[in-house]
Amino acid sequence: MTDHKPATPLLAGVICYVIWGFVPLIFQAMDRLGMGSWEILAHRSMWGAPTALLFVLMARQGNQVPAVFRNPRLLAGLLVSALLIGANWALYVWAVNSGRVLETSLGYYLTPLLNMAAGVVFFRETLNPIAIAAMILAAIGVAVQAVAVGHLPWVSLVLAVSFGGYGIVRKQIAADAQTGLFIECLILAVPGLVYALWLSSIGKAHFGLTPTDTLWLLAAGPITAVPLVLFSWAARRIPLSTIGFLQFIGPTIAFAIGVAEGETFTPLRALSFVFIWGGAGVYAFGAWRRMRRVSSVIETVDP
């Protein structure tokens, strides 16, 4: 492993969340060209695969790919993670192109808080008072949001559950980030290719229609793979508590986009975000305390 400056992984983490924050604008631009959510998803998977393969080769992990295909259990795990991230991508693209950017923002604010709940259910982790307070505030925020929009914010909840579930499944799979992502994209690329060919057969495909359309669809691959690889690389090199702070960058940018685009933002809906932000703030405070505690222990142990 090559040496790197301490700030480099942090910068990689910031960049990945900034990309995720501005991604709605990219998918909205593709929507204005007439591309549907399923067509965008198909090309995300198809062109995400060669992008991920490039990262596999750069990391010199090419020998891991055939090893995955020789391990049925490993392959089954990546099939599950592929289905979860595919569902997340599909719903996200549909939501941002349906005027629901604020709901996607809420979903990704909820993700780390749902991860804490999953830790209790699946890994028998215990919650401290700070974590409990954060989850209570988030639950109140969801309830207020349901009242504000007149229904349960299912888009937000499904996005949070699918992405959180993806993280849980990937955590259990013994495959490096680049290799895992490549296999996941390959799995999703099969139905993606079938759908793209079907669109072409009925004359509704945008790939090859104009240079602009083609470039946008080709760009869907790097847009998908690059931030995921940056995130995985950074997460292995900086404390999880730091990742806890960084992960609120994306939904904050998305929130600003939703408001700027004129999505309905009533006082009651604003109140729901106040509770969500409160939960996120308490979560971040807990992460900061853990980071300080670990730093103190290291300073005590080191001569």
C-alpha cells in the first residue's frame, strides 16, 4: 500500500459526498432529454461495470473476480447487495425526477440513524443515551413529515432502508470494495442490457440518438462508480466518527436543491426537518465524543 497524506482520505470522503449531493441535478438534466428512470438505471449499471473494472485493475485485484465466481456463498451475498443498491438507485432516480428531492434528502439523513437501530437488531449492539435521543428525534421528524405531506414518507424510508441494508450486507461480504462493486454492476447490467435492447427495438432508446444523449448515458457509469469507490477507499482510512460527520454533506446539498427548485416546503414540513437535523446533530455529537475518547486512549497508551 502506498503512503498517503492524512488529509487525502478525508478529501476523498468529502468529494464523494459532494458528488452524491449534486447528483439530482445530473439525473434531472437527463430527464429533460426524455430519458426515463429505468433507462437511466439500465445505463448506470451497464457503464458502471467497466468503470468499476478499471478501479479493480488499478488496485491490482483482478485475481479476486474469478475467485468470487468460484464461491457460491460470496456470489449470493453480492447478488443480495446488488438487488438492494439497484432498488435504491431506481427509486432515487425516479424520486429526484418526480419533484421529490426533499424526500430523498430526508431519507439519507435517516440512514445513519437507521443503521444504529440495525446494529441493535442484527448485531446486538447497545445504545447509549445520546444514540437513543438521536433516534427519538428522528422518529418525531418522520411522524411530523407524515402529517405535513399527508402520508408516510415512504420514499425516504425505502431509500434509508435499502441503502442501510446494502451497507449491512456488504459489511458481511469478504470482497474488496472495487471487486464487490464490479460484480454488483455486472449482475445489474444483465437486466439493464436487456431493457436497453428492448427500448432500442421499439425505437425509444436514447443511446445513439444524439451525441449529447449518448454522452449523458455513458457518464451515468462513472457518476455511479466513482463516488462509491471514493467512499469505500476513504472509509477504510479515516475514523467512522469522521464518516459520521461527512455523510450529512450529501443530503444537505440535496435539501438546498429541493428548496431552490420550489418543492413544497410548508412550516410543518420545515418543523419535521428541524427534528431530523436535531437527530443528525445529536448523532454527530456522539460521533465527536467517541472520536475524542479514542484519541485520548491512544495518547495515553503511546509513549
